[in-house]
Amino acid sequence: MAASQFTRRNFLTTSGVALAASSLGVADAGLARAEFAAQPPRLGKADSCIFIWLGGGMAQIDTFDPKQIGDPTAKKAGSAYPSIDTAVSGVKVCQFLPKLAQVMDRVTAVRTVNHNEIDEHAAATHRVHTGRPLAGTIQYPSVGSVVAHVRGAADSGVPAYVLIGYPNVSRGPGFLGPKAGYVYLTDTQAGPAGLSRPADVSASRQSARERLLSSLRHRVPAGSPLATYDQAISESLRLAGPKFMSVFDLSSESKSLRASYGGEFGQRCLLARRLTESGVRFIEVSHNLNFLNGTGWDTHNQGQLKQHLLIEELDTAMAALIRDLEQRNRLDRTLIVIGTEFGRPAEFDGGGGRGHQGSAFSMVLAGGGLRHQGAYGTTDELAKKIVDGPVSMADFHATIYATLGIDPTKVLTGGPRPVPITDDGKPIAKLFA
């Protein structure tokens, strides 16, 4: 190796190979070297992601990984509903997903997602959003913030990351800082929080405030917390313009299309489609409408009785989103993800509901130009243990990044030390043509 080519990275790589050779023995040194010299993962060409969040814990056995029918009254473990065939031979889903069943050839239910996080909502939610356990002093960025940081917005007039739901630290930018943060809204009728001018503030009054703020900016030291806040204010003023705010006018869509998406959750998904078209890279859509069954996806006790209402709403909105994007020739450019913090066991609890299970559960990918196959991975007869094709959270994140053209081996900077974008995650190779 020429001296001019000997960089710190080359040194670390060479040292790593030498260490592997010494620890594995000469016979295995070639394997170690081959691993270090492996070809980079294949990258996709999708340019945006809609991440649908089912907070509470979607029961995989009652949705995308159906098994034998159980009986809560007899305490017989199993699925709560019969299964139906889909557009993919041999792949079944529950009977309350008939619309998605028709388009499962554009979908892959990843049935073997798993993590070793404690089965508690906050910790597991953080794990799924960041790909890392809630421990130590480093604040890791969420998947949305990583996408925003690496890809940025596709248009200068919009943010890179929008959250349709309630803000939470697990969705935040962590050490990447506020530039990788999100703009959020909780109601499709109201638009983003803090961007609309209050009714009692006239345009002239707003202009006067901006002039006063501008006259004070020179007093703020560069790099100070106040300077960061000022940048956030400037960003808010930029986004408050008519170009971005017009995206939230769903009345411009046809009544028939809006109806095809269903209720408020469906309208959130429709808005997410409009946001991707405007240039937003990553949109998280929360399905936190607990009034449908009283508990949302956290189906303990009585929440199980009307769980099918949640599943039906997901079915309507998701299928409409897939077909809508396809008709606009944007499905291959838009990755749709269904995420949840963990699954639920096959056994029923004392109240007829289900507990928490992070050792094997389902998350879903659709569109994004992937080579879909209806389902990936296999679990046992009760969807409790993984039989083949395990997918760690790092692997799932790596798959999202690779689909969006982001190298899953990339190293992020901005924190106390360089941090790999995932903890050695590998994209699901079968999904890449």
C-alpha cells in the first residue's frame, strides 16, 4: 500500500484483519479478510418513507402471522380470527385484512423481527425507533432523524421529517441535533404545530416582530443555545409560507379518494402521501386513536374484543395508500413501513387479552422498489419462536436505510464519538433484486 493511500480507515481495517487472523488462526484468516473486503450492500432507489406507527404492540398472531384458532374462554392459545388467502400463494393474513390481502404482492410482512428489550412500552418504543437499547449517556437518533440528516428534504421549501402524532424523545434527533428534528402535527385539520400565525396577530404585526428579531441577531454568539433557537425560529418562519402549508389542504383531493382512505387515520395516511410529493423524506403516522376499542393496539383484557376495528381501519388506509401511490407511479419510490414496539403472545390473559412479546413479532414493508414476497421469515406454530430468517432491529433499520439509498455501514458524527448508523445491521438480502 502506498504511503499516500495509508489512511486512518485503512489502518483500522488492516489492523482488524490482522487481529482476526491471530485470534482465528491462519486457516481462518482468509475468512476474516473476506468479511472485511465484502462488497457493500445493494442500495435501493426509493426517495421517501412513510412509517406507520401502531403504538401499543400489534398482535402478529391476529394480523400478519396467523396460526391455529385459539379460544380465550377455554384458555387455548392461538389466533383470535380465521385467516384468508392473499395475492401471494401460501401467504395468509387474518380475515380483517381483505383489502391488503389483494395487494400482498406489493408487501412483505417481516414475521421474524425481534429484540431483547424489556417488554415495556417506552423502552421497546425507543428500541424500535433508534435500533438501540435505552442505556448509557448517548442520545441516539431515531430512524426518521437519520434519514433527515443523511438525505435532507427533496425540496428547500419543506422539512425533511414530519411527525403526524404526538412528539416523543424516541422520535427525536439525539446527538444529530435539532436540524435533524421533526415538524409535528396532531390533527390533519390544523396543520403543523407552531407554524400557523395566531388569529389575533396580523401580518403587519408579524412583520414588525421579525424586524425586531433581526435587529437583535447580531448580539447572539455563534454556536450558542440561543443561536440554535434562533435557527429554529427562522426555519419555522420559512415553513409557514403558503407553499408548504398548502400541502395540508386535503379538500383539494377528490371526495372519492378521501373516502377510500377511511376515517382520521386514513386521512393521516393521505396527508403523508401529499407530504412525500412535496419533498418530505420521512413521515411518521401514528395510529393512536384509542377510542375505537378503548385500548388501542395494547390489547390487554377488554381491548381484545374490538381489536378487529383497529385492524379493519389499518386495512382500509394501508391498501388505499398502496393503490394511490401506485396509480401516481410513486409506489416504487416510496417505502411504507408498519412498525410497532413488540408483538403479543399466543396465550390469552385472565381478561381475554394478550400480554407483550418482543422475542418474535411482525413489522411490514411495502413499495419502495423492493422485491416483495408477501412474507419473510417463519415462526413456530404459535408465533412465539423464530424458526428461520431472524431479523434484528439493526437488520430492519439497515433494510430501511438501504431501500432509501443510504449505506447501512455509514458512520454518523456529531456526538461524543463516531457512531455506526446501525449496530452491525444487515439488510434483508432477498428483498433486493
